[in-house]
Amino acid sequence: MTIPPPPGSPYHRLARTAAHRLWRFPVGTLFIVGTVFAAMIAFVIFTEIFGRPGGPDGMATLGALPDLAVGFLSIAVALPVCLLAAFWIQRRPPGTLSSVAGRIRWRWLAVCLGVATVTIILFLAGITGLSVLTGEDAGLDDPPAGWVPFLVSAGVLLAVVPVQAAAEEYLCRGWLLQGLGAWLRSPWLPILVQAAVFAALHGWGTPWGFADLMLFGVVAGWVTVRTGGLEAAVALHVMNNLLSTLVAAAFGQLTMDETAADMPWQGFAVDIPILLGFAAVIVWLARRRGLANLTPIVAYPPAGYGLASGVR
């Protein structure tokens, strides 16, 4: 049996149900970390068995595109695991990870995807233009990969990138933000902590890359609380990863060697107004649509429905 949060609860307090106990969040976190780590080890073993020598750091490789897909899928495991932790350990409807409505608000997600698409196009154009102006290599001289390799890569990316990006949002802006929010009334410390964890999970690259990931995490966390759900954060993360990898695929540059943590200062400079602008537009649209950011005074869907609706 699951227990829903009280009526009128903000997003960051949705784990604060009648079943809330201090031990549930750390135990659930250990369950998530252990399960995801085990899945990553399984993917490594799979690659070692079916791959060939010549990968980075002396590891086996399946090829650039399969390696990228396997890497994304190993992260995507976190999505169902977070939902299970909310259901089994916190004893609450897993759909409350998605929003205050206890599910993904699909029409709102569609709106957010449109705004996110424009946002990331502006970001990619901005970082390319600033790189050219400052004499940095923007990759404009790289030869195109060709239509057939690009379409194959695009098909794989469309299948794995949205789930991978959503998994990171459910882990950081969902599980961590709500788990810490169950102990704190103000959302700001949970927002900052989950943003720091999000940045650290991407590795240690340049100071600009870490700062950009922190900024992304803070903005995504703030928008999530203000709109009462993960839809805007998921949309921005999905379109960022998808459009970036599609551009890389168009020039045959798909690798696992570099991440957002390696971003140069040009990317951080461009991303500041872009992310702040995205947040402003999303909050304005949410207000205009009268989007609820508190739990309603209605019964939640059955547990099984909440679980299904939380998975993209």
C-alpha cells in the first residue's frame, strides 16, 4: 500500500508522506546506487565478452556508436530503479516523482519540448559563433559523416538518449531533490545539493564545465519546484543531449571521450543567458496556463498506474 503526500504539498516535499521515516531516503539511495552500479558492471562485462580490443584505457569496444548506446543505457537503468525505490522503500505513489499530479503531464511536456528545442538550437548556434570569434575550433571543418551513417546513428540516439536524460532527471531533480526536501521546508538547499551531485556525476573536466553543470542543475531544480514537476527539466535535458549528439553524429564525432564537464568557457558564457531565459519562459508559460505546482485535493491514481505513467 502506498501513501500519497498531503494536499497542498510542493514538489520538493512530495516524499514527506505519513509513511516518511528518516531511514527511508538513505536506504533508498543505497538501493539505487547499488542497483545502477551492478547494471553498469553488467554492461562492462557484456562489452568485454562481445567486444574487441582497442577501446579506451585498454578496454574492449563494440564500436563508437554501440559503446555510446551501452553507456547511455547503463545510465537509463536509474529511471525504473528510482520509481521502484519510491514505491517499495518510501511507500508512496512512484508517479509523485514525476509531478504534483502524480504522473507526467503530457501536454505540458509537449510545450516544454518546444521551448527546449529552441533553447538548445540557440545554445549550439551561440557556442559555435563565439568559438569562431575567439579563434577556437568549432568543428566546422570536419567532413560530414554521410547520410547512411547519420541516419543509423540518429535512429540509435532517438531510442536511447531520451531515456538516459530522463533517468538523470528522475535521479537528481526527482529522487535527490524530494528526498532532501522531506527533511527541509525550503527547497534551496536540496536544489543546491542535487546540482552539485549532478555536476560531480559527470566527472571532473574544466572549471567552466563544472560551473555549467552546476548552473544547469540549479536552474532545472528551481524550474521543477516552480512548475511542480519534472517535465521542463526532462525536456531541456533530452533536447540538449539529443541535438548535441545528432550534430556530432552528422560529422562522425560520436565518442564517450568528452562530456559536458569538458566544456570551454565559451559554452558557459553562452549558457548563462540561455538557461536563465529558458527558466523565465517556462515559468511564464506555467503561470499563463494555470499549471498547478501543489498537490491537488483529490485521490492519487492506483500504484500500478503511477508506476507506468512515470516511465517515458
